[in-house]
Amino acid sequence: MGGRSWGAGRGCGHQEGPRGRVPGEGLTHGPRARALQRLLQGRGSSAEIPHGRLHPSVPGVRQGPAETGLQDRFPEAPGRQEVRRRGRDGRRGPRSCASRALAAMAPGAPGAPGGRSAPAARHSWWPLLLLCLLPGTCQLKAANAFKPNILLIMADDLGIGDLGCYGNSTLRTPNIDRLAEEGVRLTQHLAAAPLCTPSRSSFLTGRHSFRSGMEAHDGYRALQWNGASGGLPENETTFARILQQQGYATGLIGKWHQGVNCESRTDHCHHPLNHGFDYFYGMPFTLVNDCYPDRPPEVDATTRAKLWLSTQMAALAVLTIAVGKVCGLISVSWKVVLGAASLVFLFFVSWYASFGFVRRWNCILMRNHDVTEQPMDLERTTSHMLREAVSYIERNKHQPFLLFLSLLHVHIPLVTTKQFLGKSQHGLYGDNVEEMDWLVGPDDLSWEKHDDYSRPVKRQTTSKHEGEVLNAIEENGLKNTTFTYFTSDHGGHLEARDERGQLGGWNGIFRGGKGMGGWEGGIRVPGIFRWPGVLPAGRVIHEPTSLMDVFPTVVQLGGGEVPQDRVIDGRSLVPLLRGAAEHSAHEFLFHYCGKYLHAARWHEKDSGRLWKVHYMTPRFHPKGAGACYGRGVCPCSGDGVTQHSPPLLFELSRDPSEARPLSPDSEPLYNMVVAQVGEAVEQHRKTLSPVPTQFSLSNIIWKPWLQPCCGTFPFCACGQDEDHSET
């Protein structure tokens, strides 16, 4: 993708925009406010109303601790009620009892003290307040009224250099660029791991993946099967679980790749519904080439090739013995020949039962615990995911919700609908990126292909479910009450290519890619946040942050608390996003490849200098190529890496491409920096403790009794109606 330029970029604001304010109105003191204060107290910490703070959206109501942290950081947070009560037609919906009581108390309202209504009706607002004391009437609604919706969008294998707002001028991503213009963009946002499964584990839990055993120990680096027993342990706490406890509807649509079962086909110990999500639709695994019938194998392709070769050699040996027996050249009984042939056949069946049916076992769709497509129809998957996302937003628009939209784009095999095929300047990968952008945003333009150019045309839709995700947020009146985030799980896949060209992402000026835990190209990802009226529009932040930071951030916004019984590596981004903090909460960040620490960075906040120390780096193949072509991804250890003693040192603030390693001769602070980072590494290692590995051979192999199946195993096959949607 070398043709993609890295320049000023499109749609990337660099100035803080004005913040819209929603003034606090109503009663701030006096007998009516004190009466309301006494009324709402006693509902738990989330409903207490300390003196001196008014919630800006509810007249006369002072915010409580669940909202205090939010409003202290976001004093301009728009009120939830006015926006949420309006549907697509803009009409006002029914109000809660708290709202009616507050309206009745307002000066000049009919029946309010001091109003102009008849004396007999002057105190008619008291029954409404008394109704609020009844359990289940308005306590939950009042507690939920000030919690933002949370929409988290994660692309798969997207390179940071593939987006216009990060410098690409040849791929069209207007909707994601618009998201950046309307929000905050992070330029040093970092994945905690360079591969899917461990990166997403860290994202969900706010912890390095090795703390939960979701990282490789000289073996497999990601889950290989739906029918394996490895996965995110049950004792791990995800942000979904905490928000679910805070009254949020929690949904996951798209890719999971954190395991399914432990001991039986129905225990669902690793399933999203066992990790805090109350709705799931999508792939429990991940897209792979095997999902496409005419693509070369991908799942454990090297092992598969070895097994097939061993089978052929064994079969040839048996055939040779049989021929020798027939020709009288070998004196052996036919029982021995048949026994040997039976062993070869059993060996073949033992591995072909899994590797011969990868598409049927791994490429499936589930709704909650039920398999709905096996194998999945890739041509319809995009429409399924979009319809489910829009439907989920519409079903939950009257309550606070968390939606984790885990996109299947832009992982190979790059399944792209006909509407976008051939429309980009960068082949199939570019087409897939531009389709992903359409899925995300409200832009209603497509591109019409002509002989040597494309032109934008109005897109025609045939169903209300075929609107884009952010469009659904806006049409349901939720834009100002929704905290939206866009990212990728790690860097672009440089080694993904075929005879047609590059099939993986572009990482801009950054060295390395997917699978490389130390080089920036493997871990630097987009980080875009939007919350209109709360986060300053067009702001760009050049501070080191991590995908693990999303965990404490959304927990704080949802009114929950970060667990105190375990190490949490993430730090809340709320102060940084709002502008209340000048620097990231991270002084040091540690970059792992599997269980091996490949690099560490030090943000010297006083001077603004950003140092990066490399202890190991992958050996590129061929030498000087910039990736490990022919190996899938670069290894983490062994002969495939170079260990550096003394370590490599780069100053990323001046050399973000990591092209000029420093030495004691060229950098006077070399020894001091290496020593300082080394001391931080030692302190970090003191926080580590052994845990059972989820990627051991016993956990990673396919087990037929764990395989999700619709129908009777092994005859698993089903499809779903094109027009089916959850209601």
C-alpha cells in the first residue's frame, strides 16, 4: 500500500472547538429544594444529592456521586431527558414521575406553589413526589437519566495510516474523519498486544492479557477453534459486567474471539453472556481465509500441511508393503497390512475431522447462546451485522446502553459487498476499508465507477435497518447523550498479500505491523472519541494512551467502580479528553509480544520527550523487508528475534518512525534513560503473578464435545432468514 500518502490528512481538526453549555435551571435552595433533597436521599450512593451542585439538565436536582465524577469533569454534559424522549419524528415521549414532579414544582406551573392556579390544586405536586417513593417507579429512571450511552467501535487489523484523519489522502473515510472533527483524536493510542485475542482481552478487562493467561507461552498466540476450551477466564471482570450492574443494557455485535465453552457444549463459560453482555450477535471466532471456500487455508496452516504430508507418507508406506506382499517380495501377513492401513486411516480421520471442516466449525454466527448460521454466508454477513446494530440501538434508546460493535472489517478474507467492489484506489483491501467507513457513519454517499474515476452518488436503501450506525444514533435523538469511540485492535497486517497485491493495512510512517509487539506499526492504532457538548470538537492529543484505558474510562462514565482486588493497567482518559489534565496518566508503558517484553516507553513529562527502549526485535524476512513475509506474522522469541544488549533506544518525539537508534555517543542521556526504564521494568515485573495459560496445547486443540452446533453433531448446518431481526 505504498501508494497511500501520509500527509496533512483530511478532516483532522487541530484546535479545540467551542463547548456548548446546557445551563442549570430551577430551584437551588429553599424549602421545595430541601424537600426534594430529603425525598431522593436514601436511594443509595448513586442517588444522593450533595448540597451545592445542580445537575444541569434537571431543574432543582443536585447531582449525586454517580454523576459527581462525571459532572465535575464534564460540566457541560447535556441533559439526557430532552434528547432521549424524542424519537425519529421528534415528538416528545412520556416523562418519568420524577420529571412530572419537578415540572409540577417549577414556579408558574399549574398546581405549583406560587403559581397562578387555584388554591385547591396548589399542592397537587405532592402525590407525584410520594409516588416516587414507591420501589420501581422512578428511582431507576432518575439514576439512569444522567448516564451516557456508550458506543465502542473496534475495527479488525486496520492500519492507523488507512484513515484520512490520520494522514491518508487516497482512501475515502469521510465518516470516521467526521467523527474525529466532532471529537477528540489521539495520535499515540496503543494496543496492549499486537494480535486479536490478547489485544481484545486487554481492552475488555483493562489489564495486560498475560495477567489472565490470554497470551502465548512459546506456542499459539491466539485462539484457533470455537471448539477449544481456552478463553477469557470467568473470574475476569469486563467493563460490560460493571456497566450491567449499573443498570446498562449491554450488547456485543460482531467478533468475540475470547472462547466459548470449557467442559461441555452448553456451559458457555467464556461466552459474552457470561462476561457481562446481555445480548450477543456475531462470530464467536474471527474471520479467516478458511471461511471463504476458494481461499487458501489459514487456521494452523503449517501444522495442517505437516499432517497431510505425514498421512501421505504413511499411506505410501502401507501401499508399498501391500504391493510387496502381492508380488511375494515381502513375507508379512495380510492382518499386519490391514492393521497398518487402519492405523493410517484413524490418523487421517483424527486430524481431518477438525482441519477438514474449519469453515463449518469456526465460521458460524450466534445469537446469544444459539447458533443461527453454520457455516455463515459471508455475502450476507455485513447486512446482518448492520441490521443487528441498528436494531439494538432502537430497542434500547429509552435506557442507557453499552454497545460494543466489534467489526469484522478489515480482516482477511476481506469480504466486501458488490456495492463497494472496485471503488477504491487500493484494490480489495481499500474497498473493504471504504465499506467499513460506510458502516460506521451517517454519510449517505457511495461511489459510481466510471472508466478511470469514481464519482459520489446518493445511496439507495431498501430497509430502515440499512442505515449506518452513527446515523441510527442521530435519528433516534441520541447523539448528544452518546459517548462514541473508534479504534482498531492492533496494527495492519503487512504479511497479508497474494498475487493481486497487498491484502493488509498500512501503518503510515510507523515501522512494523500486526504481530510485532515492540515496533510502533504493530501497536499504534486510531483513537477517536466523540461526545458533543462535552468533549471539545477538533481537539488532538499527543499523549501516550492505551486500549486498556477504555476500561476505567467507560466504568467511570457509567457510574461504576474499577475493581480493587487486582492490578488494573489502564487509566481513565476522562481528565485528558476533557482537557482537565495536561498529560497522560501513564509515565511508562510496556509492550509485550506473547509473554516476552519486547519494548518499553518512558514519557518524560517535564521535558516532553518520549523515549522507547527495545529489548527484542523480530528478524525480518527477507532481510530489510520490514516484515516477516512467508511466516504469517513475526515470531516473539527464538531464532526469529534479535535480543539487544545494550538495548536499542529511540526518541519517538523526534523519530516516530524508529529509524535512527541512539547510542551513548549520539545521545548524552542514553545511559540515564536506559537505567530509568530498566528500573521501571523491574517494578512492573513485581506486579506479575503466575496464572493458568489459556493457550496451552490442551486448551487450544479442537474438542468435538465443545463445538457449538445447530442440529445434531456432527451434522451441524443451519441458515437464517434474511429479514429476521431481534425484537
